[in-house]
Amino acid sequence: MGRDLKELSSLMDQFVSEKGWYSDKSQRPQTAKNIAISLVLEANEVLEQFQWKEEIKDQDALALELADVALYLLQLARISKVDLEQAILDKLSINHQRRWDQSTVK
């Protein structure tokens, strides 16, 4: 059964709450800066799956790294009060209006 972004975000929030990471004394403060850093670090781990090779060798490892990226993205949106679903829809609308791969006319 598929889950939507709001449900996944809620599950992430529940996990963070259970770990106590929203506490002022947490060693993993849930600030936008900290989560953005973690998001980029996890995205780099996705890149490691392709280092020195052109094909995906370990689909399960890639899936786990992509999940880490998605979870940090959901958490960053949540603590930054961004409606990620709406932001994605807005960005898709903008992208539909863009001109892609057009050479410059002189």
C-alpha cells in the first residue's frame, strides 16, 4: 500500500520524537541547518554507489541511501514549515512552462 508525503513525514516526525531529538538537550538538534547538512551528506552517499562504475551493483544499498535522502528531505520540509507536496506541484508547473534544451539564437 502506497503512502503519501504527509503520512511519511508524520512517520518521520514520530521517529524523531521517539528518539528525543526534538529536546533542547538533544545531541541531534533538529534545526534546518543541521538537517540540510545531513541531507547533503546522505546525497553524497548515493553518489558513492556509482563511484568508479556505470551500473548499479547493489540495488538494496542504493535504495537505503535514497530512503535516507528522502527522510532528511521530509524532515527539513517539516521543520521549515514547507508543504513539500505543494512545493513539488508548484515546481512541476514552473518546469512545464520552461524552455528546455534550446540553443541560444543569435
